[in-house]
Amino acid sequence: MAAEKIFNDSVHGHIKMHPLLVQIIDTPEFQRLRNIKQLGGGYFVFPGASHNRFEHSIGVAHLAGELVEQLVEQLNVVEEVITDTDKLCVQIAGLCHDLGHGPFSHVFESFMEEAKPELKWKHEEQSVKMFEQLITKTITKDDEFDTIEEIMKNKYQFEDRDIVFIEELICGKNPPTERHNALPPPDQEGWSYKGRGKEKSYLYEIVANKRTGIDVDKMDYFSRDCLHLGMKSNFSHERYVMFARVCTNERSEKQICIRDKEALNMYELFHIRYLLHHNAYQHRVTKAIEMMIVDALLAAERTFKLDGKKISYIASSDPKLYLRLTDDILQQIKTSSPSRNSKDIIKRIEQRDLYTCIGTKIFPPQELDDLNTVEQQENKVRAWLQCIVRGNLHETDFKVRCAKIDYGMKNENPINSLRFYRKGKENEAIKLPANEVSYIRPEIFYEIKVMLFYKKTPDPDLSLEDIDMFWKIIRKFPEE
């Protein structure tokens, strides 16, 4: 049986992990996260961004426990108590929420979107599959129990309902599992979750908050990414946890609320999100490298196989073999794939012969035509090439990337979704008027950064006027 452990974390310092969390950490499913870069292709641009999903997941589990303890302390004694099992479930969800990430994190989702768009593959659902595998496979480190599920049920009195609760927290919705389907439907109107009832709805806001977007997952990766990118963050997740409490909102729902004086700290959280996307996540060289990784995987998809199975098949249908899909996949392709094209792309990445960003422009979303699919993007490039009369160039030589950068809720002010409480009225959730926060505040919360890349070398001989024509082509003009 695993014992409690202390981890020395670069962001949170010394943190204590419950024995059950340690048992989960010491599995191949979780240890795999040591080999998946948090920022995908960002490490090729920012040398300090070498951190992985492993340490991030431990940090999220820690913050989840801290926030639950704070809510327990602040809850009114007449309200339903948060149990030790509730806390452990939330921490396990925080620990396991990224088990399904593929090589280079979100880059792999881009690969799956192009390789198998019909699957609508998401890492959250894959995380649930990996979690089910983790708790049901035979373990060798325990003399008393054969699986972690047995440990959960016999030593910690977990029920299937608790495991479903964990999977709901990971997935952010009802998980597509037999365990979930076997439970009776919820009997509360307007409530779809089976793990916990509506009276504990606030527990669903801790790991993946669909209501406001403020959760411990973001708090950890904002702090961790800023640290390793060399960026400064003025947001204090410690203050958020300290001032968080459960209140009843205007719809008679339990919601995690924050003290009114912390409103500016919340704006800072969303501002940090914007800066991280603008300066790092959507950096033009980062996007060029990530597109090349996707193209290398797509080229290898035709010929490269692990145990006779394609990469996309493994991701959708084989959780056991999925353990072998890590950032090392490029080296595996480089040494064993018969695909010359994929090897050439990997060689170009290593030699810094990257796709060239030949133009970047920021638009308000209402001005852009749809550029969501590869087909839509190629159609726009084709129309552009016809306009500038370049018969020697082909639309497949170009790639368009649309980076949607916002405060988390597209063009909505995310502060409007938050609820606050005032000193002396701690149980009353209120919507804070904007003029009580500051008269100096953002009014537009959403922009789209469009980047046009050329895949070949040397660069095409295009003038500034040629590039300007592309920006005109992708604009949405009113009908005349």
C-alpha cells in the first residue's frame, strides 16, 4: 500500500499527497505524462518551457484539495457537509484530468481533427478511458488488493457513484462509460449529473468550471506556464482560494463566489490568459512548428504503425497501446517509419527550416468569413491566388491558422458570469456592477489573429500588396 508523500513543486513548494493519490501517480498511465510537454511546440521556441503534464497534474490535485478545504471551512454548519470522499474525488479528478493528452498536448488534438474529423476526438473523453484502465488493471505493488478500484472501494469506501463523479469532473459532462450508464438517471429537475446531486453543484466548478471558466486547472497552468516562459503574473491564486466560499445565487443554485474586493484580481486572471495566448500559445513560430508536427503525423499515418495499428486508431480504440504515444513519437517515426515525407518534415524541424509566416493580422470576429475547416481555408487561398495571378503556387503550399484569443467567453465579459459576496453578507451571492470594479476596464474581449504560412522553401516572391489582397479575401463584407 502506498504511503503519503511530500512533493517539492516549482510553483507550490512542498505539497502533501494522499496515499491514494500516490498509488495513482505510481502507474504507467500517470507516469506517461512525464513525457508530454505542457506547451506542445512551445518548447521549441521557449527553451525554459520544458515542463510536462506530470507536474501540472500534481499541482492541480494540490490546488483542488486546498480549495475544497477552504470551502469546508467557510460553509455554514446547517448546510450539507463536504465529505472526505468528496474531497478525495475532486483531488483524483484534478490529478487525472489530463491522462488522455496525446503527444505534444493540444497539438495531437489538431492531428486527430484532420486525420479523423468524424470522431470529434477530445482529450477529456480519452482521459476518462485512461482513468478506467488505470483503476481496473492489475497492480503488483499491493499484497492485499488486485486493482486500484478495489483499494478505492474496500479501503476508502468508494462506490460506483463516486467513480462516476470523478469521471464527470474530468470530462466536464456525462462520461461515455458503462459505469455511468449503469447508474439510475438523476431525479432532480434541470440536473444531468449522476455522481452528485444539485445541492453539491459547486463541486463541479473546481477542476473544470463550465459556469465561469475559473478553476484550479487554469490557476496552475497560468502560474506554471508564466514561471517557465519567463513571464510575470500578477494574479494570485492563493488570494482566490482564501476568499472563495459557497453562496446561493439568484437561481437558488449553489455557486463558488469570491469577495467583492477581489474583482480586479479576477480581471488580472483573464488578462494573463490573454497574454499567454498572445505571446506564447499562439506565437507564430510555435504555430509553425506545431503545424509541421501535425503534418509529420499525418504523413506517417499512412505507413507508420505500432503493433500493426495506426496512430489515429490507437487514440480512438486502444487505451493500452496509447501508453506508448508520447512526445517520443517523432523519434519513433524518424527511425522506423517508411514515410520519406514525414521524416523530411521532422528533419526540417530539427534544422530550423520551418514553415514561414508571410503575414499576420488581427481582426474583430464579426469581420471574418468562416475559416474553421481546412477546406474553407484552402478555398480562400485558392481564390486569393487566382486574384493575384500566381499559377506557379498551389493552395496546398499554404496554411492558414486562426487563433481565437479572448478572455475565456468569446466576446462576453467573463466577470458577468461570476458572483461575489460582500463583507457582512457572506451567504448572499451578488452580481457586481461594473462601475464598482473600475471605470478603467476592457470593453472588447475577443479577437482573431490570422496567420498565413508558406510551407515550402524558398519563400514565394509576394509583395505587400499581394498579402493585403489575402486579408481582403477573408473579410466578411455586407451584401450590397
